[in-house]
Amino acid sequence: DLPRIEPLLWTALERRAPELAPDAAALVEYFLRNKDALRRRVAALAEQPVTAAATRYHGDYHLGQVLLTENDFVITDLEGEPARPFDERRIKSTPLKDVAGMLRSFAYAKTVAQRAFAARGLRDLPSIGDLLDAWYRETESVFREAYAQASNGCVGYPADAEEAQRLLELAAIQRLLYEVRYELDHRPDWLAVPLQDLQALAN
């Protein structure tokens, strides 16, 4: 179940590029020139063997699906990504897709905070960006470590850390491609968010 780099997505990006904000348009231009690099990255990650078993997983795991109730958390909407056909949502895969989804949710939370500070005229305070970056790094690290510890011994989670990192990166690319399509169709002013992180992974 590898990330699908669909030609239609690149066609849609090329068609919409003239109407995008300059930062998003520049990123689109980059990918149109270097889309083969992303394909090579996926191929390189996928060529190594996988020892972990495919399992059921949430499929649409992000902060909006986690509710705080008293001193515990409740995870909701276990039917998977609603835009995907039901048969696809039933396919077993790596639970690291859920990890990638939550990490992407943290990245969006950071961007929401950055934009909120900018809207209040606080864009030029350098400490805000540094604090948000530090928050993201710490949150990502703690979540990944806790997930790995809780999954220790589970057949769906790789015992080898390098294999886990490869599967996580593949899952992140798949999630980012989904976000690019979603933002292009629904929120073009947010398109630069997944494109920036996809560029980092492609490199």
C-alpha cells in the first residue's frame, strides 16, 4: 500500500498554480520540476523488506478525533477516512499511518498558532516562532516514543527502529499527498503547509 503519486494531481497543481499565493506557487513549480525525485524517494524506501504484520488501524487519526474526558482520552470516528471507498478502508496496513496522521495534525496546530499570532500583529517576535518550533519537536518526540513503547511486542509495529522509520516516512508521504489534494480542492491558502513538508521529505 504505497503512496500513489497520481499524474492527475500534478496536472491539477499546474492548472491552478497561477491563482495561488506566491509561496505555494513557488512550491508547486518546484514539484513540477522535481516530481521524479519524490518517486525515487518512495521507491528507495519501499525496496527494503518489511517484517511487521499488516493490521487494522484507525485510518483518519488526528487531534480532531481525540476527546479529553475527565482524566482520560476517547478516540472517535473509527470508520477511517470518509473520502475513501469502504473496501479501501478495510484493507490492513501499518499502524504507523496513524502515527503519521497525528504528527501531521501537530504540524497543522503549529501553523494555526503561527497564523493567529501573525493576525494579531505579532509576526515579528522571533521568540514566538522558536517556541512553536520547540513545542512541535517536543510533542512529536514524546508522541512517537510513547507510541513505540505502547506498541512494543505488537506484531504490527516493527521491532527494528530503522524499519519503523522507513514505514513512518512512507506513511507521511502518503498523508502529505492526501493533504495536497485536499487543500488544493478546499483551502488553497493552506496549500503551502503540506507542500513545504513534502519538499523536505523529497529532499
